[in-house]
Amino acid sequence: MDSGQFTAEPSSNDTAEREFDVIIAGCGPTGAMLAAELRLHDVRVLVLEKETEPASFVRIVALHMRSIELMAMRGLLDRLLKHGRRRPVGGLFAAIPAPAPKDLESPYACLLGIPQPVLVRLLEEHAVALGARVRHGGTVAGFEQDDEGVTVELADGERLRARYLVGCDGGRSTVRKLLGVGFPGEPSRNETLMGEMEVGVPPEEIAAGVARVRESRQRFWLRPFGGEVYSVVVPAAGVGDRAVPPTLDDFRRQLRAVAGTDFGVHSPRWLSRFGDATRLAEHYRVGRVLLAGDAAHIHPPTGGQGLNLGVQDAFNLGWKLAARLGGRAPDALLDTYQAERRPVAEDVLDNTRAQMELHATDPGPRAVRRLLTELMDIDEANRRLTEKITAVGIRYDFGEGPDLLGRRMPDVEVARGSLYGLLHRGRGLLLDRTGRLTTGGWSDRVDHLADPTAALDVPCVLLRPDGHVAWVGDDQRDLDGHLSRWFGEPTG
Ligand SMILES: Cc1cc2nc3c(=O)[nH]c(=O)nc-3n(C[C@H](O)[C@H](O)[C@H](O)COP(=O)(O)OP(=O)(O)OC[C@H]3O[C@@H](n4cnc5c(N)ncnc54)[C@H](O)[C@@H]3O)c2cc1C
């Protein structure tokens, strides 16, 4: 990143409703999280969401450790816990049965299962409470960018202006397509039907039928979901047009083809279809337009990582975009978003490719699965794969330095309670055991906690607003260089 001279973003005219600092296309988990992160820094943000109603599917998604930590860092975790169900971290990679690795450094070492629409609602409420504006029924249909900003055109012809546009509009992203950014990768080869419905046969008959099919197939289940309702997953091979929503008859036909019976399914709650396409955007940023979440990367849901990846993109991007808008940071700070997050997505795409192979039922993949199952007894192997899925193993490349540099800071104890409790406002933090250092001209954006009792085995760490370690040391001049690198020019 260039820490040299830079100019502040020109301030936009305050023409009330039509001009914003940032317009976000899409109020899924990524867009809602990004809006909230931007509001922590008073950025005027509008989220345009094409749907007028919440999603009809109520699929339960897994929030993994790093996302759970991020929710704790913003004071959101208690709210989420009320709506989710916790389960231990273990058996995450390709569902290979394995216990949680020893000594996972986090009090948040669990998986939180939560219905996606509930999570989206909570994140949207959080963003709105912080002052974000969300417009439902607003579809981004076009845009043009120039040196000062982006003019966004809605499907109804309305035009709005912002200094940046972020496409958080999902895998079929309009923003990405209009931007002309390539989305290379593999097309979907395995389509799957997923839904919730009632069944017409006794539970024992279902259990026996499922066990028989699963001897030779992984992508198949009927799981009790509560009351009479079952969650049903069955391959979609042969079911017509993927752009058309599946019907109950499609489910019946596929169940009969795979299991020899349709288990008397009826009264569907919701029906959906998904594929295993794996693609990564060539660029995350073109000028004043950026991409985040599924708009930038798609992959099969194995391991439950897509939503986590998107939420973490938002955490990485929010404070950088805010710093740029506030005129405190060079344009190059925004480029670190792609430099840091694209390799993370590349790694997730690779691990899902590997997991998909391990789910195959041919003799070769089954042999590899048996071998890997054996290797999972080695704690270090289990840890490495668990850290990939949970995203706690990420280390951004901040240059030479101790192992902690570039990693996420675990929630350590400090005299004032928990470290994450000090990060709710999304500011930087200097955690200083020496008591000799100062944040000087950066104190308007970086907090300083001098605490000789902090549970650190290094003298001081400088944390970015996303909780990653930006510096480790005890020298003021060195610290100043890093404050300037990540937080821009000092004031005063
Ligand atoms: C079966 C299944 C299970 C999954 N399980 C997990 C899991 O356990 N854990 C996990 O991390 N991930 C999981 N995922 C993946 C996860 O659902 C996605 O990665 C996540 O929804 C991506 O969030 P997003 O906000 O980036 O995009 P989306 O959720 O797709 O949101 C995009 C939003 O943009 C809106 N939009 C689209 N176009 C426009 C436009 N032109 N203008 C305005 N708005 C627009 C859409 O209406 C939508 O609300 C699963 C996926 C599937 C299919």
C-alpha cells in the first residue's frame, strides 16, 4: 500500500435523498453487514434490495468461529444466540467425523446454526439502528462511473448518485455483469433439490429408506425438522430448467427415482434448488465499484462457508471504504481489500472442490476419504482443515514479522473485561502492555488501552477495525509508521 500523499474524497452535495456516500446493491447478509460497518463511521449509506419480502426459504446456515467472533466484536452475538443453536466444532471438513481440535484459541469455538432469513433480518435491523437506509423493491439495473462518483439507475428509471457502489447482489450479480468483470470457474455439474415438506409414512420407514440410499449416495436425506415437517435433499439430475423454481412433483419424481418411493411427501413449506458452480471474480474493484460476497465468489455449500466469507468480506471492506471517504486514507488502502480477500476466497473455492471430491461415491474418492479420515486422528491435520472452514487460520500478508502479524486477534482478557468488548465501535485499538506508547495524532480513530495485565505474550499489538493484527512491537517510531500505513495521516 502507498502511504504517500493523498487527497480527500470530494464531499458530495447534500441533496438529501438522492446522494449518498455508498450505495450497496443487495441486502443479503453481505450487504446488510457492510451497511452496518459503514455506519459505524457515519458513512451515508443506502442499501437497494430488489425483493420486497424476506426470502421464503428458511434454510439453516452455519455461522463458523470467525464470524461468531466478529459478531461478538460488534456486540451482536447475544442477539444471534437467541435465534440459533450451538454445536461443537468438529467434523466440519467434508463431514468427516472428527472431534474439535485441541486448544482452539477461542471462547467462541462452536458452530451456530441459524435460519438465514433470521440472520439477514437481525443484520438489517442492526444496520438500520445505526442509521443505514434500506429500500426494498429497489433494483439496480445500471450504473455509470466517473471521477467523482457513480450514478446508479434503478429498474424504474430513478437515478441516484453515490461516491461508491458496492455489488452485494449475489451470485448472479447485475453489478458484476455490468462492470464486465470476468467470473471464470466451473459451471454447475451437480444440481440438488432442497426443501421442507410433510411426509406420509412412519419415521422408521423413512430412516430405513434413507440409510439404504446413503450407502451409495451422499447428497440425499430426509431429516425431521419439527412436527410433521422434514427437510428433504435429493439430486435434481434431469429436472428441467434451473431458472424455474422446482415443484413438489419434481421432488416426488426424484425421490422415486433415487429411493424407489416418494415417502408420501406433501404440503411443502418451501422448495429450492442449488448447484455446485465454482467461480471467482477476476477483480473485486473497478474504480468506484466494488464486489463482495456471492457477487465475487460462488462455490458449493459443502462446509457452509459462503455466507461467512461474504460477511467477512464486508468486515474487511467497511472500515477501508469509510477511511477513504473520510479523506484519511490513500486510495491504495481500498486495493488491499482485493489483495487480502481474493486469496481467501481462492482458498475456500479450493477446499470446497476437495470436499466435493470426497463426497463422491466412486472407489477412488472413497479410498481418499478413508485415508483422510485416518489422518484426522492427527490433531495438527484436523486443526489445519478446521481452521480453513472456520476462517480462524487466515493470515493476511502484511510483510515480514512475527507469526501473529496479519492474523486475527483472539479475544483475550484485559483489565476492563474482554478485548472484543472494546471493539464494538469499529475503531482501531492499540493494546499496550508497556504503557509507554501513544496513538498521538491517530487518537481520533484508534483507541489506546494501556494494560500491563492484558493476556498477551508480546509487548503491544495494533489492531485494525476488523480485528486483524496490524503491528506487533514496542517502538513508538515503528508504531507511528504502521498507524500511518493503516489509518492514514495523523491529525494536528
Ligand atoms: C443449500 C445451501 C446451504 C448453504 N449453507 C450455508 C452455510 O451453512 N453457511 C454459509 O456460510 N453459507 C451457506 N450457504 C451460502 C450462502 O447462502 C450464501 O453464500 C449467502 O447467501 C451469500 O450472501 P450474499 O449477501 O453475498 O448474497 P445473497 O444472499 O444472494 O444476497 C444478495 C441480495 O441481493 C439482492 N439482489 C440481487 N440482485 C439485485 C439487484 N439488481 N438490485 C438490488 N438487489 C439485488 C437479492 O434479492 C438478495 O437479497 C448455503 C447456500 C446454499 C444454496
